[in-house]
Amino acid sequence: MRLKVAMPVIAATAALIAGGVTTAPASAAPAAPTASHQAKATCQTWTDGVTAGVSCNTSRKYYAWAKCKNGSTVYGARKKNRKWSYAYCSSVASSVRTYGYAWV
């Protein structure tokens, strides 16, 4: 009777030793975060009615754009690292209708 009880225990122990169950070592480091989990850039926009601006906290290049009331679209200079990009509707004798920013 004791042999019938001991055999399954011996078989299970052999399977564990042979690698039937694997566990991660206690010192394993967590995986690096994926791009979707990394911090995203935040941008601040501004307008005074004739000029539109944007500043973003990223090393990726961006620029401001504005659609003016006279139908023109104007673009700011490409910037990065919290520098301001300005799009001037005043350069086409108009004012800002809508504005925003885009990535290069």
C-alpha cells in the first residue's frame, strides 16, 4: 500500500526536477516599458487672435499652423525642446480662424 502512495509523489518530484514546471528567478528584472507606456509629449498652445504658437516638451520636431479667416494657411518654424513655434496670420493680412500643431 505504501508503494502506491509513494510512486505518484516520486513521479511528481521527478517531473519538477526535469523541468516540468519552470519559475522565474527571484532576481529577474522587470521588462523595459514599451513605447505605448512611455511618457508622451505635452504641448502648450497659444493665440492672440493674429498669431498662433505651440511649445512641446520633446526632442521631436513640431510646428504651429493656423488657418486664417481669409482662407490662407500659415506655418511656423520647426522647433523642439520647449521652444515656441509661431504661425502668423498677420503675414497675410488676416486673423486666426483655427490653429494647432503638427509633428515633423
